[in-house]
Amino acid sequence: MVEELVMKLDIDSVNSEANARRIAMVESCFGTSGQPLHEPGRVLVGEGVLTKMCRKKPKPRQFFLFNDILVYGNIVLNKKKYNKQHLIPLEEVSLSSLEDDGQFRNGWLIKTPTKSFAVYAATATEKAEWMAHISKCVSDLLRKSGKKAAENHAAVWVPDKETQVCMHCKKTQFTLINRRHHCRNCGRVVCGPCSSKKIMLQHQSSKPLRVCLSCHDELSSTQSTGPLKTSTYRGVWGGTRVCVSVWPMINVCS
Ligand SMILES: [Zn+2]
Ligand SMILES: [Zn+2]
């Protein structure tokens, strides 16, 4: 009995040493551009390259799944140097699968209250593994903390190239002068006049945010009468229903 226990302790300490080494390696790859990642109880669950849909185009990003956070960054030198570190608390994350659509295959949405985006794996198996591991980490965390899953998710931004004309007035052609803007509530690409208004999206940001005219109308009527209504946008994401709320942050890839 005692021997078994000692064995187990040994394995745990070996595992935790290996884990600490792996985390230190991730830290060193980000260098001074990242933040310290080692914390008691934190385990590196997996890592890999995923294609992240950014505002302009899809870009490869290195992802690290820990048991409590998801970290990703730009690849400067594969397996050696990363920068532009982003850290997402898993408690706020929910996922939804995307149907394959032409060149965009094996994708899913990573949604949080402040930021939501699509990622794509190289194969269907990788997609299934990533989604299963992330979901398990999230549900383990929520079970431990007793918290509920986040209900409001930021809008997924429609990529710039999806449209040449404003998605609100359907008239304005985008040019170097007529620039694209994103509605922080629905994620659609709209022209300046169709997104000239801002509105408070309270649980998302302390400042008023740019929204399109339809969202402004809808939100100003619901905000005076009651809680924020969650609307849905059927867009480029293969018919997946995207919960619409806010993206108060500057797009990471622009
Ligand atoms: Zn317009
Ligand atoms: Zn909108």
C-alpha cells in the first residue's frame, strides 16, 4: 500500500516536472512579449497550429491549451519563437462547430464575451480532438468553480473580403476612401454613415461602441425597455447561428 502511494507520488512529481518544463518552454518561446504562464495547478494539455480567421484573411497561429486558459500567438519561428500573445480564460469560452465550406474545412468558433473568432484544423480528427479537449477543460473548470457558462458572446466579425458593399444599406461600394467598419454588435461589415452611431454595451465595455444603424435601433429600444436581447446573425459561417453581442477590442490581426 505504502509502496503504491510512493510510486504514485513519484509519477506525479515526474509528470509535474515535465509539465513545468513544458510550460517554461512555452514562456521562453514568447520571451518578453508574453506573460508568465506558470501557476500552481496549471497543466499544459496540448498545443498545435490552427488557422485563425482574421479580419483580412486566415492566418496560422500557434495555440496552447492549458487546463484553465487558451493561449495563442503569431509564429515567428516554428516551435522556437512566438509573439503577440493572447490569453483567454477558459471559463468564458464556448465552442460551436462550423460546417465545411469550400476551402474552409474542419472549423469551429471560439466564443467569449469580449471576442469570438473562427479557427480551422488541418484534419477532421484534429478538429474533433481540439474541440473535445477544450470542452472538457471548460466543463471541468465550471464544475469546480460552480459558475455558469458565459451567456453573452462577442460577435464574430465578418471578414473584410466577404463583401464589397455595405451589408446595411447594400449600396455603398467599399474603396480606399469608403472604408469598411465592423458593427460591434452583429459583426457585419458596414460603411461609415451606416455605423455613425455608438451605443453602450454595458457588460462588454465602459465606452460606447460603434454599431450599425439596425443594431442601434434595436438596442436603443430594448435598452430602454429591458435587458439586452440576443439576436442572431446568419452569415458566412456556413449557416451556423452566431450569437450577436459585442466585440469591444481592436481586431487582433489588423
Ligand atoms: Zn451603408
Ligand atoms: Zn449591427
